[in-house]
Amino acid sequence: MPATTMFAKFKSSSGPPQSPLDNNPIGQFFEIGKQVASAGPELIWKIHDAYRKSDGKECSIFLFEKRSAEKLHKPKRKETVTEILRSSVRQLERFRHPKILHVLHPIEECSETLAFASEPVFASLANILAFQETSGNQGSTLPSGASQQPTVQRPAHAREYQFLDIEYKYGILQITEALSFLHYSGHVLHRNVCPASILVTKKGTWKLAGLEFTDRVNDIDGVEPIPCQPWTSRLSKMAQPNLDYTAPETQTQSICSILSDMFSLGMVVCAIFNQGRPLIQAGNSSSAYLKQLEVLEDQVHNILPRIPLPLQEAAVRLLSKDTRQRPTAQLLSLIKYFSDSAVHALQFLDVINMKDPTQKSHFYRNTLKEALPFIPKKLWYQHVWPSLQQEMRTQEVLAAVLQPILYLIQESTIEEYESIILPSFRSVFSTPKSIQATVTLLENLHVILEKTPRDDIRTEVLPMLYNAFESSTIQVQSAALVAVTNVSEYLDEMSVRRMVLPKTKMVYEKNQNDLKIVSNVLSCVEKTLDRFDKSQIIDEVLPLLYDVRLSDPQIILRVVNIYRLMLSDKKYGLSINLMATKVMPSLLPQTVNPSLNLDQFTTLLEVLQEMLDQIDRNQRNKLKLDNLSLPSPERHRPLRHQYSSDNMHVPPFNIPNLRIEQRKTSSAEDMARKNSTGGMLGGWWFGGSPSSPDSNFLRVVNAFPNRRLSDNTLMTPKIRIAPSCASSPGGTPGGGLPIRRHSSIGPQERRGSTVNLSPPTGAIGYSSVSRGGSSLSVPSTYVSAEGGSMPNTSSSVPYLLSSSMQSIRSRRPSAVFGGSQGSGLLQQLGSGMDNLTSGWFMHSRNQTTTNGWTDRQYRAPFQSDPRRNMWWSPTLRGHPSYIALRRSAPTVDGLS
């Protein structure tokens, strides 16, 4: 025989026995797993994990193996136990209530087993308390007469579970409400309230089961007792209630009522807070029970400090031997201990399927969202999340369900989100949703993306966002803009440029009159501005900003903030020309907008000022580079002084054949009128009446000492140089006088200077010579003689001094004489003026002025000061004409 065949036979003969569920019909409907817990009388029900084959729904299978009752050695007892268990399942199906174990599939029976399916169960309370009892004996209160035994090996049915305080509170309330339903709606007694009859579901809720020994209550009043069978050793333990939790009146008087169930509930409460140990441990002995019952009151007071304070009074009254002291289930549910918003929220979740959509929406949107911070995170995923998962499939309440879901996402860790929430939540992105649900999802998209993996963002979330822009509903479009603003850091540049910006412009064009849409568009643009390239900003973003109607203060402020951002960096392409021609003209009218508050107005003005500063800096730099004059006179003055022709130092020389042509004046009558109006000396010096051209010109000269002659409209005479000047040192051969630049022409244009230095008409001979297109005429008398005469009616000499000197000193270096030419001409002009003024004062020596000056004072010689480059006389220092002469004289090195 081959070895493989022998091994196969050995394996088949020594393999595990066939599962008891294999022959049960329930296996056709459910895929059954391993055993996880036990429940019922003497924990006779074995609980297996399972799921329904039709829809994959998770559930639990309760299995009773009939052979487990064979140790009773009496077939009649075996059948009795089977019937009790069979009846209990029918009772569970009859009394359907959120606080009672829900049966998913009725009982199925075969020759070997009984089985039924229920909602998913984690363990019975007896399994959990057994674990606590074996791991925490220290500190527990033992009943009188029970000996302290060493810690025994943990039973196989024990399950580890750490209850939170809120779970105790919520669980006890669940059982209380279940009893209230049985007593007042079902009109039955439970008669076996104990840890083995209480099941903890996988959601963490406590459900009442174990309806094997139910009995009808008194038809008149449930508080009134009815006869019942006490515990006896003549019956199987599996066929009787748990003696340790039985009420005293049942065992001593053979009566029971709804208050007997309340005593049993009190014993369960004390066992929970006593490390799983009941206050009576009779060991299936009636005598031991009665003995420990006598000291029960002391046991209660010993355990009382471990019970929560709001529950202590209720616990004492529940365990009272006097039934009249015990509260009913209805009264117990109203005590302060159960008054907790988190507990009420969890309770509502248990009955959520019985509510209409309006009630559901209100609960999810308000009650649950407010209670979640007070519910431990353990119950979020164990109790709350399963209910939310189910409701996500209902479109009517999806928008409301998203509120608590978003809170869970926000408060969860990335691991919790990816392993618990995301697998079910992923379907929400792609499935059709109501308008309100879509808006809620988009407005809180940043909360979701903080925890969502990048791959899911790209494949699941962003397509939903881009599709929202194309919605026909304004609310969805607005929410999409808000979403882009909130999640801009998760968008790559290519998506922003090719998807977001075109869709944003499309939404704006369709809703230009909707202030909310426009505001969201501007927020979106501001948030994504750094993702656009320069050409997109200039071609698409700026035209959109120009087109926005600036009426609402919030709109104005958002536009201003975008411009402020553009001003911060040149990469955005906001040029000086755009500021001056497009941006500022649109913003300036808003400075007088009455709807702006102080902060908004200040922000607007700061941006405008920043634009002006940038324009100012740019233009000034540009003008300096182009060698154009600055607009400020204060900045001109030092430059003009620094580069004035007065500062040129060259050897002096005289201009030969200098002749000054007489300027054409008005008639003799006009001159007489001017002299009579202005006074003898004043009219002679300042040129007559204020209406005369001379007066106007001198008034301009005196008011604007830095003004050039070429800036006036008065035509001035020409200075011409005789031909012999060509050979003199410093002359201007072939070129005439140097040319100068005028401020009204371009930087490269030049034109000749025409300065009028002619004296008034008189009986003096003049000679004129010209050469090379330039001429200068002077009186021959002044050139050939030491002295002469000058008519008193003339005002040309002061004019000659003032205007000629002012014209010379106002010339710029680029337009004034070059090298030694200009300096030589100045020296010749100075020499001629010296002779001219000397002869004038000699002519007037015998006359007395209006100020009392004598010929002796007039005879004071004029001296030439080389430092000041002017003529002065110590004797005439205070004369007004001398003062005017000094003012018109040029300065050297800052001296006047």
C-alpha cells in the first residue's frame, strides 16, 4: 500500500469530528465561523460569528447541542431543556424591541442541534464579568459564608472587555428600558435577569435575552404578586432561573411580580461594580442562599462606595427585601444618573430606524453632532459609525449624516480614518447626491483631504470637485469655489491653470450680479494666484478684475487684496503702465465710497499709495537716466548752482570792439508816462509803469530769480561779437556764441542764445560789427572815451545788468560755453559793464536823488571784487538801486 494512501486514511480517522452545525439547516443561509461566546441558563447557548450568504450581513449564530443535556441521564429532562430553549427563541421573535436581542433568522432544528441567528454579538455579560472576576479578585466583596479561594483558571467562555463609565450607565439604562417594555407593554415577567441573559453587541449596546422563564403579570396590577415555582434541586439547573439573582420572595414565599425582576436587576448592578462577583453565591444550594440572604443588607453597604453616587440610593432600594421599597423600571429610568445627553444620543441611535427622515435629519445635524464630543472615541467607531454607515445609503438624510461624519473625520487619526471610515466613505464621492449633500461635502472638503491619501484625492475627490463647477445650481457652483479656496494647496499647478481658472471664469460670467458668487470667485483667484504664470495673470486674471463691479465693500476689499498681492512681487506682471491706466482709475472713485468703513478705506488707501510710490520711483529713475529735469525746484537749485557758468575759472580778457545795440523802446510820451508813474529813480531803474513790458519782465525776474531769460515770452536783443574777436584769446572762431539747451525741447536739440543787452535810445553813436552770424553792439562813446553822458529817462542800464547777469548764471553746463570761450566772454562783458557804470555815475555826480544822496556820494568809485565777480561801492551799499544791482549779480562759490 502506498504511503500516501496510508497517511490519508490515518488523517481521516484521526481528524476532528464533524461540526454539529453541518447537519443543521441554518447552514444553508449563513456562513458560520468559530465560537466566540456563550449565554443562557448555565451558558448552554454557544455563540458563533457568522454572516448571511444572501447579502453578507454580519450576524451571530446561537447553537444548542442536545448532547450537552445528556449528562442529566433523564430523557424527560433533556426534552424539557430543549423545549425551554425553543420557547425562548419564539419569545424573542414575539417581543421585538430595540433593547431586546433582535432575531434575524428563526430557530432551525435537527436531531442534534437547535440554532437561530441574531444581530452581531460580542459576548454575554457573564463572559465579560467572568474575565473580570478571574483577573481582579482583590478588593471584591465576598458574601458571608463564602470562602476566599485562590484564583482559578480563567474559563474558556470569559471575554476581555473594558467598560467605560458611560457604557455602564448606558447599559444599565438599556436593560431597565427592556424590562419596562416587558412589564408594561408585553405584560410578562422575565424572572431570570442575570449576566447570562444580558448580551453585549458588537456595537457596545446591551440587549436583554434569556426569555426561557417568562410568566404573565397580574392582569389587574403588575406590582401585585403571582404564584411561581421556586428554585429546587429536583429540577435541572438548565431548566431553572439563576438562584444567585433570584428575588427573596420567590424563594421564600413562591410568589413574584415585576418588582422581583427589579431585585434581580439590582443584583446585576452590584455584580458589575464588584469585579463580576454577585453578592449571593449560593452554589445552587437553597440553604446557602437563605443563609447569605440574611446578611445581604450588610453586603450592600460594603459594596456601596464602588457604585456611582447618583446610583447608590437606587441600588439600596432595589435590593430591599420589602418589595414596596423597590422602584419600578419606569421610575428607575428617570433618576439623575441616566440624565446624560451622550447617553440619550446613543439611545436615539438604537431606534433610528423607527424614525422618519425629518427626525433623523434633526438628530444627525444637531443632537448627535453636539453629543459627539462627550462620547468616548471608542464608542464612535463601535456604536456611532455603524449607524452612520447605514444612513449614508439614504439620499434623503445624507446631507444631515455628513455633519457628524465630518466631525469624526476631523477628530480621528489618519490610521483610524483610512482603516475604519474611508472604506465606506469612499462611495460618497462618486454616487449621486442631493444639492444640500453636495454643498456640505464641498464646503468641508478640506477636512476630508487632510486625511485622505494622495491617490484617492486624485482619483476620487478632485473629479467630484471639477464636476461641481458645471452644475446648473448656483449653490453647488458657489460651494465649488469655496472648496478650491480651502484646498488650493492640494491642487497642482497644471490643474489650477487648465481646470480651475477656466471653470472659475465660466462661473463668474454666468453670475456677475450675484455678490456671493463674485466674492467666492475673487477669493478663489486670490488663493490660487501664485499658481498662475505671468501671461495668464495679464490676459485672464487682470481683465476679470477690471470687469468686477466695485459696489459692495467686501468685493472692493477682495479686489484690493488681490492687487496688494500682485504688488508684492514682480512675477505677477502688474506693470507701472497697468497701474496708472487701468488699476488706479478703477480704484480711485472708491476712495469716496460712503459704504466703506475706516479699516476698509485705510486698506484701499494703502494700496493706492503703494502704487503711487512704485510709479514715482520708476518714473524718477527713468527721467534721471534720460537726463530730464526733476519737477521739484528745490532739487533743481543745487544742481543749477553746481553746474553754473559762474563757477568757471579762466584767465580774464577783454572783448575788443564790443558794442551794445539799443533795444527798441516805446515813444517819448510813453517813456515820460512811465517815469512819472514810477518816480525818477524808481522809474529809471525798474522800467516805468507796471503795465510796461519792462516792468512785467523785471517783475518776473524779481519774483523768480532762478528763471531763465529764454523762459519768458519777451523777445530779447542779440549779443553779437565783432570779427576781431576771433583772434582774441578765449574767442569763438567760426561758431559765434555757444548754443544752450532750452527746457522745452528734447535732450538732443540745441538752439542759440539771444540775450538782449541793449541800453535805451539816446544821442550816442553806435558802431556794429558782425562776423560768422553773431554780432554784439556797444556804444562807441563807452568804448573810446573814459566818460560820457546818459539820459536820465533811460532804464536800460539796470535792465542790462539784471537781465544779462541773470541769463548767464541760469545756463547749464551742457548748454553754456565750453572751455575758455565762455570765461573769456564773461570777462569781456564784465569789463564793459565796469566802464559803462563808471561813466553813468560820473554823469550824475551833480544831482541829488530822492533819498538825499549827494554828488560826493555818487563820486565814490566802483570797485571790482574778483571774489564776487560784481561791482560794488562802499558808499552806495545802502542805496536801493545798488541792492537791486547786487541781487542781479552772479555768485561765486556761494558768496553773494
